[in-house]
Amino acid sequence: MSKIDSDQVLQVSEITKIYGRSFLSSIAGKTLSRRVVGAEDVSFLVKKGEIFGFLGPNGAGKTTTIRCILDYLKMQSGKISIFGLDHHLDALEIRKRIGYIPGDLALFKNFTGNELIDFYNAFRPVDPVFLKELRSMFRVDLSLKIKALSSGNRQQVGIILALAAKPDFLILDEPTSGLDPLMTANFHRILKNLKKEGHTIFLSSHDLAEVQSVCDRVGIIRDGRMILIEDIEDLRSKFVQHISIKFDTSNVPEISDFPKNSSIISVDQIKKTVFNLTISEDVNSFLQWLRSYQIARITIEDASLEEIFLQYYE
Amino acid sequence: MLTVYRKNLKKYWVLGISFPIVIVIFIPFIGSLWPELSEQMASFQELLKSPIYRVMLGDLVDLSTWQGMYFMYIFMLLEWVMIFATIFIPARMIASEMDNNTLDVMLSYPVPRWQYALEKFSVYLTYNLLYPILILVTTFLTNELMVNMGWLLAEEAVDLTLVVYAGIGSWLLFFALGSLSYLCGMLFLESNKAMAFSGLIILGQYMMERFGGIVESINFLQDFSIFHYLNASAINHSGKLPIADVLIVASVGILATAGAIFVFQKRELA
């Protein structure tokens, strides 16, 4: 495996990708078809040995950015370098050192998992020890044809293929979609181990919990624009949670009884005994207060990604 | 080395061998019918002067001899298979991978796009080699059998040199038409559109050749049809392989293949 020789594994500088600008419209000097902004002035860098989370709702521009990085899409402007190499001119050299799981993973259906590993091994040789480890961690039967596998098992084959060569840089687009919680946990463990060994990971996801649990830094993209790049710990403090509490009828507080704590953003009384609260990450003081009441039922949900975005716009 | 080629050779082997086998089965079949058909075919020859038959079969058909009937039936059948195969197979080779998203993973590996496209197309060309090879072998065996059975005099047997010439011509036509179809696949990168467009081009050329041959005023259209060149009946009629036709058809094939690979190398995979 080649040595990583730079602190910056990926550098994306002011890339813009607009769909719908065809060759003919360029000649005509005007837009003949509807323009859709895929990415606009997107810049960020991924440092060696980190797991960078790339967050955004569907259609935000995550996959567009990834496809630009992989040189599948041509940008209108901007520059991308990977390992200090130009992503277009040195594409082949770069691909010797990367692993990729696409968001919409599709594999050759008439091949078994083992045949696919052998096939791709010819292009990027696998690490046999790590492959053995991956085989033991994932429970997919690699002797079955891809068409006989469930979508979750296909995803596991895709993960094994991307990771088997133990590449320096992994680009993962929604890698855990379709995986059960156990396999997801295994996958996260593998990512953390790879990070410890100095591998770099670019993880695109719309799953906050996943990004929270494995990433060091996160970039949030919305409507094709990067709206935030932050350490995950800093972002965590900005998360809000929704709590629904049903109190026992014997002792129900009034709205005014709720602590005037800065962590409570809002309190709504839905029924006589049921309250909905929006609360920031620090819930300890609120839970302390709650101990003096009898609780019939309580549910806690993370805020949606959209709400976090809204926080930034407020 | 040639990993993509070997993988696809394995993937398409059933499709690759089935069409040539279907065609060569017809050789002993029509050979077995020849003793009974020979007299009927001589009288049928008169009917071939009808414009309708000339549209369907071309105007160089001679059914009064075993060799004439052999060339007419086998190479006409091959022509129909060629039309079907060239419209549907090369156009879909890369486009279907785009439809299915399998290119996403494949091209993330260090394989140049031009090499990937060339190796895939080489599989198509390899399987098309089976047509002339199997036809030649089966014709030789059928000839021997028919002479031994006394159905044919040795001098009436099919001239294998002409079969080789016609086989080379057919393979080159598969190459040129397949390249045009492959180019359509690269331009659209979407199976349905690619097949529709390749069908338009290939069937259009077939019509130009056939109707151009019977209507004097549109005779010039034949020159723009690949089917006009390296025609098996014309090779049988002239007894030689027309080098000018070889150059024209090969040039079209090379240019279209190069164009297809260039387009695939340069275009984005949206």
C-alpha cells in the first residue's frame, strides 16, 4: 500500500456544477434547458487520518460533489486535488489509492461476491489479512450470486469490495443504507480502526447519529452550497431534541413550573397531562427536575437535520 | 491483463454462441433438402425477377445451383441476425451498465475508460468471429457428407474460398454496424434511446440498400449503405473479395469505434 505523503488528502476549492448546460446551449451562448445547481462554490478539505462527515438532505448536492471528486462529472469551475494530485489529470493514479461505495450501489448481478472480489482484485489488489477480517465481520455469503442477495447483503458486499484493498482514502456515499444495526455497528468499528491506522474517510450521510458516532468533523451542504464546516463536538452542542412527556395524573406540573433553564427552548401543553418540549443537548438539569414527578410515558427524538439547518438560518 | 475482456467473455458466452449455432444448423438442414429442392429451385429462379423478391433477397441470387442456394439462404439469414444483433447488443453494452449503475463502482478502480470500452467491444467482435469459423467448418462437413451421399458432384460443392471471403465480409459488416451501434450507446448512455437510434441507423441503411437497388431514381442511396458493400451474394457472383469494399467497411468500423471510445472517455457520467 502506498504511503500517504500529505496532510491534506482531499482539497475541494470553489467547485461549481450546474446541470442543464448542454454543449449546444454553450454554443448558442444561452441556456436552452432548465438549469439546476448541483454544487456552487463548494470548498472544503479533508485532512489525513480523519473521518469527515458530509451531511445534507436529499438533493442537497452531496452525490454531485462526490461525483465531481471522482471525475464522473465535469465542473463549470473549481479545482479538486486528492493526495496533492489533480483529480482529472491523475485520475488513474488516484484510483489506485481510493475505495468508493456509491449511494445507489449496483454490482454485476450474475457474479458471486467471491468472483467480484477476484475481478476487482486485478485492478486494486486486496489486503488478504484485512479481507479475512472483513469476511468474519460481515455475515454475507460471498459464494452466492449478487442477484440472490437482499439489498442489505449486497450493501455488505459493496463495503467489502471498497475496503478489501485497505485504500488510503475511502469515499463513502450513504454506506450503511440497508444495513441492520449490528452490521452498521461493525462497519463503524471498522471505520474507527482504519482511522487509527491513518486512513482517511469521507462519509456522506443524512443520518445524524451515524455522523455523530464516527466523524471528527462535519460539513453541511444545502441547496448546493456548503453552509457549515465544524468539529463534530461543536456541532453536537447545537443539536436539539424533542421530548414528549405524559405525566401521571396524580401530579401534573403547570407550564410555569418547568425550569427556566437555557437548555429548554420551548414547552407546549398538548393535553392536560401531555407536554412537548424542545430541548438542547444538555438535558441533565431537566432530568433532575423531572425526578420529582411520576412519569407515565416519555419519548425523546433527535431533531431532524432540517431543524439544525434552520438553527443556522435563525 | 484483459480482465474486463475475460470477464465479459464469460458473462456473454450463452448469447455469444447461440446465434452462430442457430445459423450453422441450417447448413446441413438445407443440404439435406437439396436433392428434392434442386429442380424446384431452378423454376423458382424465374420468380426472383419480381421486384418484391429483389427487395427481399437482393438481385444477385442464383438458386439453380447448390452454391447459389447456400449463399442465398445462409448469408441472408446471417444478414437478419446481423441486423438484430448489431441494433441491440453493442448499443446496450455500456448504456445498460449506466442504466444499472454498475459503472459507478467499476470506474472507481484504476482502469482507463478507453480500455474498458475497448475490451468490452472486443468481446462482441470475438463472438462474431464464431460466425465465419463455424459456417466454414459446417460447410466443409456438409459438402463432404453430400458428396459421399451422392447428392452432389464434387465439382458442385460450395467453394470454400468464397465462404472464407464471405465470412470475412460478414465479420467486417458486424464490426462496422456494431461500431455505429456502440457509438449510439456512448452518445446516449441510455439503453432505450441508444437502441432506438441504432435501429434507425441500421434499418435505415438496410432500406437504402434494398430500395435503392430497385428504384432507379434513388439508386445513389445504396452508396451510403454499409449493406451495399461486401455483400455475400456479390462475392459469390464475382468470385473474389472486393478490396475497395473491405477498406470502406473497415474504415467505417474503425472510425465509429474510435468515435465511441473518444465520446466515452470525454463525456461525463451524469
